[in-house]
Amino acid sequence: MIKKAILPVAGLGTRFLPASKSIPKEMVTVVDRPAIEYVVREAVEAGIEQIILVTHSSKAAIENYFDRNFELETTLEQKKKFGLLSEIKDIVPAHVSIVSVRQPQPLGLGHAVLCAKSIVGQDDFAVLLPDVLVKAASNQHDLAQMIQRYQQSQAAQIMVEAVPDHLVDQYGIVEVAQIPDEGESELMQGIIEKPAVGTAPSNLSVVGRYILPAKIMQLLEQTPKGAGNEIQLTDAIAMLQQTDPVEAYRMSGQTFDCGSKLGYLKAVLHYGIEHPKLGRDFQKLIHAVEVKNWSMS
Ligand code: G1P
């Protein structure tokens, strides 16, 4: 069973400056909670019980968010604000633990994953990149599907989605004999990090959700620096694929790249409209903006 998930959160978020100058980019708010909470929830809904944050000294706000805050809890209790109290106490269910380890140098995503080696031990694990929010299509949770598929096939699973051809140089891109349907996996024949436009083996991009065997850690230890002069997870997966089956899982949900400003705004719109308490009024607000009528009272 896949019970552990690595979330690499040490990145400095240069794509999100100036917002990320003094707060972690993962703590930027999407509607009423930080972006990282959506990613942690996605993992928990897929059955993950231990979240491993690979973090940086400037990012203690993330660990604090998932910790209890005794002073705040006591104040809310005294003021009888029980609704808010349960919201801040129940950010993750009691059976889920959050641990953290530091990435001492910014040597790339592969290196970040390797920093969690001793916590992962002999267990197979998931990796979720926190810039990307994944929204399930109806009841079908892509990460849960990938875990199920991993258990059946024992093939590592790499979540992919189609991107326009001119954007392939921003992603890991996979090679498959046949493009899988949404919600299906297909044996991967290759994977390459950020190929130049016109040279990519497909337009299926790596979304940032992976189910990997424990042995990938040994491969990461041998992975030389690759694209961007960084140790790339993609390169270790390419090595794994020489000896073990690796499958590309084509997602059926929707992605929001909160690492980019426009992607972030799309996420705010989307999650705002779907918010159980704010959604209706937010929709009215959008409508009012559309008809250029700001008088909302
Ligand atoms: C990382 C991965 C890349 C993947 C992307 C998804 O790149 O290395 O394979 O497609 O995340 O967001 P980064 O965006 O960190 O450069």
C-alpha cells in the first residue's frame, strides 16, 4: 500500500515574486486556505497517511500551518468560536502525520526527493509537486486511481496530461506507443525533461504526481546533473524504465499551475466558484464584473 507522500516545498518560488518574497509560495491563499492545503488534501483523499515535506529554512510557515496552535485554539475556545476552532484543528485528520526534512542546497527536484530517503525507507511512495493543484473530475480521483493501478501492475505511475506543442519545453514529456484514454495507463517507452519544441516524443506532459518504488532512491543517488544543471527526477525515472515497467497515467481531472500567476488566478476563480459557502456570492460577483456593475449591495 502507498501510505507515504513526498512534497518538495524547498523551491524559492521565483516565478511567483514579489508575492513569494517573504512568504512561501505554497502559503499563498487560494480562496480561504493556502495552496499547499489542497495538495495535502488530495494526498489524504487518496489514502496517504504520512506527508513528508522537503523544505527550506525560510519556509517554517508551512510546518506551522499544519501544526497545532495552542494559543489560538485557547482564544477561540474562550470566545466560543467553535466552528473556527474545529476548522483550524482539523486541517489534517488525526491519522495523518506531517514530518519534514531539509533540502540544504537547491540541487533540483531529484535531489529534493532523495533528501527524504531515510524517512521513506523500504516503502514505495507518492510524490506530489505543490505548484500544481489537481481537481478531480466528479468522483474519479486521479491520484487514488494511480495508486490502485500501481497495486495491480507494480509499474511506477507518472501522471500526464496533453499540452499544446509549443509548451513542451516547460515540462517532462513521455514517450508512449499509444496515447492512453483519460483515466488509463500505458507502458512508457521514454521520458525526457524539457525537450526543445519540435523534438518532443509526444505532447503528454508530466503533471507532477508520481507513484514510485523505493528503489528509485538508489537511482537518484547515481543520477548526474541534467537539464538546468539540476538533478532531475525525470532522469532517474528514465533509468528505472530501463529495468522496470513504468506507466504514464493520463489524468481525467483538471490542473491549475499555481506556480504561474495566470494559473493561480484560474485556480482562485475555479475554487472560489465551487466553494461551499462563498461560491454563490462569488458567482454573482463575477457576473457583476462582467456587466461592469460594481454596486454589489
Ligand atoms: C518539474 C518536473 C517536470 C514536470 C513539472 C510539472 O519541473 O521536473 O518534469 O513536468 O515539474 O510542473 P519544474 O516545473 O519544477 O521545472
